[in-house]
Amino acid sequence: MQIAFIGLGHMGGPMALNLHKAGHVVHAFDLNEDVCDALQAEGVTIAASAINAVQGAQVVISMLPASAHVEALYLGRHGQDALLPAIARGTLIIDSSTIAAATSQKVAQAAQNAGIGFIDAPVSGGVGGAVAGTLTFMVGGSDADLERARPVLEKMGANIFHAGAVGAGQTAKICNNMLLGILMIGTSEAIALGVANGLDPKVLSEIMRRSSGGNWALEKYNPFPGVHENAPASKGYAGGFGTDLMLKDLGLAQEAATAARSATPLGGLARALYAAHSLAGHGPEDFSSIIKLMQKKA
Ligand code: NAD
């Protein structure tokens, strides 16, 4: 299958590479030349533009930071040409970015009017999951479009869930990430408390991992440097999932909560804490760096 892949950042790069390794013809594009060069070195074809990338593609995948990027890409904005008119009728768009459900629905409607299929398929599993091809996809869209996407998604992920109609994948994703944002703060707080009281972070983490406080951060993504060799915390909080991306997702969760008059007190507090952390200059660092808020400065 010929696949256009737009957005080759922390997640999109390894996802596109897995499709290439699986034997698909991938035409990839990103505005950032450095990430294009890195993927080209792995043998992936880099297109000169997004419009070039979609020529001849049966499937178009996008993995961009936020709603504004996805809307600008497909529908055009501020002088940027819309990509939709360059995509052939009958093509399927898979947008894996985490964005507002309303934006997914807006782009899906425009795609449908042009005879193009659309599913929202945000992911969970982090950069490690993207590299290993074990992501979890949360899909919003029709059964038929999901079945068309399935063989492609299976090359990038281990779990594929159909959450409902277009936009439902995004709603599931922000519920999950609100929980993740909260549990990373709670985990950081507990480890910082133990360390401040003389405990070894590795020993404490292992005790909690196997006790009733066990969670994904303790399992795979410990916020304390040196506990998990491959976690961003052990690499100066580089790579991984940026604080600013977590802040965006918590903002989306609060918008959804406002719209439905839901009570999300910890989600609201978590958003405020990540916002303060971002303002203090940690926006580009991995979100597990939130532990710095609970630690004494060296
Ligand atoms: P990233 O910032 O590393 O990558 C985004 C890429 O999109 C950048 O390379 C940027 O240059 C490119 N881009 C932006 N606008 C573009 C355009 N118009 N045309 C082409 N390229 C464009 O972000 P990421 O960490 O890869 O995350 C991507 C999405 O996945 C986000 O919505 C994020 O919330 C979500 N997500 C991230 C993780 C994670 O662990 N990093 C996990 C799950 C979901």
C-alpha cells in the first residue's frame, strides 16, 4: 500500500519507519528538515511537500502536535494551502494526533464532502510503544473505515479499540491522558516524599510498583532519574512526551468537562500544575519532569 505520512516527530518518525519496515511504500513529510533527514537515513522516502506526499497514496496519516496544526494542514489557514483538495477521492485519512474531538469532526465532515474517508486514531504507549510498534489506538469513525485502516494500524500498534463515531477516539484519549497526568503527579509526590525522608528511590519505587500504589509510571516511566534506564528521567527528561503536550491534553480535558458540566477537580489541578511547570521553563522537557516541582533545588 502507498501511504503518505505527515509529521515525523517523536511519535510519527518511528511509526512511519515501522510502516516502511513492514513493506509499505511510505512517502513522508515534516516541516522540520532534521527529522526528515533522520528518517531518510533509515531508507524512508521524503517528499518535497505534504501535497507531493499524498500523490498516489491510498492512505494519509498525520501525527501533528495540536488541533490548529491538523486544521491548518487539511483545511488551510494563514496562507497555508489546504491539503484536502490534493487528496484523491476514495483515500482514507488516519489522524493520530491528539486534538479536540470537534476539530476531528470538522475535518472529517470536509473530507466526507470530498469523498474521502476519515478516522481519528490517537495513540497511547509513548515513544517506546511507537518504536516497538505496540501502541494502543483509540479509533473514532465508521466500522468500514476502521476495517480499511486496521491492516495499517496493526503495523504500528498492538491494541486497536473502536471508541465510537468520529471524535470518540479523541474523547477516550483525553480521559486516559487526564488520568496519566494526575498519576504522574501523584507518583512524583510519593517518590519525592520518600527520598526526602531518606529512602532509596529505586527501592521505594519497587515497593510501590508491587503494592497497591502500582501504576504505569512505576512500571515503565519512573519520574526519578536512574530508576528506569530508558525513561526520559534518566536522559535529562529529553525525548518522550513534552510537558507542553500534556498541558494541551489537560486543557482539552477541561474543555470537554466544561461542555458536559463534568466534575474533574484533580484534572483541573493537574492542568494548573503543568502550566506552572511550563511557565518555569520546562515546557519542552518530558512531562515526568513535573517531579522537579516537589524536589529541593540542588
Ligand atoms: P512532536 O512535536 O515531536 O512532533 C510533531 C511534528 O509535527 C514535528 O516534527 C513538527 O515539525 C511536525 N509538524 C507540525 N506541523 C506540520 C505540518 N503542517 N506539516 C508537516 N509537519 C508538521 O510531537 P509528538 O511527541 O510526536 O506528538 C505528536 C502527537 O501525538 C501530539 O498530538 C501528542 O499529543 C500525541 N502523543 C504523543 C505521545 C508522546 O509520548 N510523545 C504519546 C501519545 C500521543
